[in-house]
Amino acid sequence: MQNVDEDTITQIVLARHAEASSTRLKQIMTSVVQHLHAFARDVQLSEEEWFQGIQFLTEVGHITDDKRQEFILLSDTLGLSMLVTALNNRKPRGCTESTVFGPFFVEDAPHYENGADVGNGARGEPCFVTGRVTGLDGEPVANARVDVWQADSDGFYDVQYAGTHEAHGRGTLRSQADGTFHFRSITAESYPIPHDGPVGRMLTALGRHPWRPAHLHFMIDAPGYERLITHVFRSGDKYLDSDAVFGVRSSLIADWERHESGTSPDGIAHDSPFSTLDFTFVLNRVNAGTGRSR
């Protein structure tokens, strides 16, 4: 029997993985064990600190449910989500860059026709969004599925409200023959990620804030093109350089043009302020036979 001590434990654990059924699983778990053990040695982890870490992860699990994904928040705030996104979404120059998915996407959001009010009663100043979907060569991409979702002016997504079953500030559209789409919603505002749980306490202990700059989420799918998951960020936001989840890319910052009053793009006269946003999304083609679908 081999003696287990601080010098031998790592190799003993790795030897137990010799019969792993998956080569990829063995590769990943080998690296995980090596890095975890190296971390513990590097910081000389105490038993009390180890227990506090276990308790923290337990609390992250307890607060996670179908409306709140604290593990994604943890990954986001540690920069891991953005790193994985960058590693897996290398694109040719000129394509719209990807960014983090976030924890508030909902499958099967309601479908809207172009020009409809996706806000659907969400609190906030009106905003009229025009977008277009093209390929890298400028070709219009028709019938692309466009998922959009956002927080309201109080900083909450619809799924964060107890007892709410109707979608607000989220929906799906289809791009038209010329690749364009347009809808009405509300003007994006900066907001804090949920910080009343273990991730929030971690940020406080680290002297970090929980705020995200104002943005709209988009996910765009079209046959023959790579799926795009991204945000469009509002220029001038004070949190652009300190996004709590490290999701900002300069190419994704756009101007929300504010209008004090006047006729909006849908032809309606407004006595109160509203904003307009125009953004072009450029998709990357996939090789024949490797297209993704939803």
C-alpha cells in the first residue's frame, strides 16, 4: 500500500482515473485535480478555509432554482463565463462578437411580428430598436430567429418577479427578406446582478460592485450560420469599464439616440421622451453540414 501524504496524494488520485471510459473526461479531471491540488499547496489552504469554501458552494446550490442560477452568476463574476465564451467563439474580423449568455434567458419566449411591443408593459422609457442581420460579405440573412431579452428600468428581468408568468421585455422575432427586424421595447438601464446571496457577499468581501452597464441581450440563429449570443451595450454608461461579469466588448457599444418628443419610427407622436437604437449583426458562416439549429 502506498502512503498518502501531501507529496503523493495528487499522483495517487490521478492513478485512480486510469480506467476512465472517456478520454476527454480523463483529460479534464486530470487537469482539475492538478490545478486544485496546486492551488491548495500555493495558498497553504487551512481546514477552516476549505470548510468555508464548501459552505459557500452549498449556499450557491441552495439559492439556485428555475428562476435564479447562482452558479452562472458565480462563473460570470469570476470571469470564467467570458473566458469560455471567448475560447469558443473565435470569429473572422468583421463578425459581431459574442459575449456572456447570462442567467435570465427563457426558452419558448413569445413570438412577435416586426414592429410589435416586446416590452409588453415592462417599466421604462420607450425605445424603438431597428436591427439587421447580415453575413460577413454583407448578404442579408432572411428569416433568422432573433431572441431578445432585457431588464426593466428597476433593474429586474420578468422572471425575477414572484408570481409573474407573462413575458415582459423578452420575445422572438424573424428577420425580414432584407435581413432587417424592428420592435418596440424600453430603454436599457444599468442594473446590479442579484447580490443578496453568496455571490453578492463574495463581491462585497472583494471590494467589488455588482453593477452591469445598460444592455440588450440578443441570440440570433439562422441556417448556415453560427449562432450568435451577444449584447448591445449603451454608450456612455458609467459601468462599461467595470462590468461585474466582464462582458463588455468595444465593438458591442452603440448609441441610444434620445428624443425629447416627436414622432417615433412607428409613426406615433410622443409628447414624452423616447430613444432609438440601430445595430447591425454580422454572422459567421459554418461549413456545409455543420450548421446549428434550435
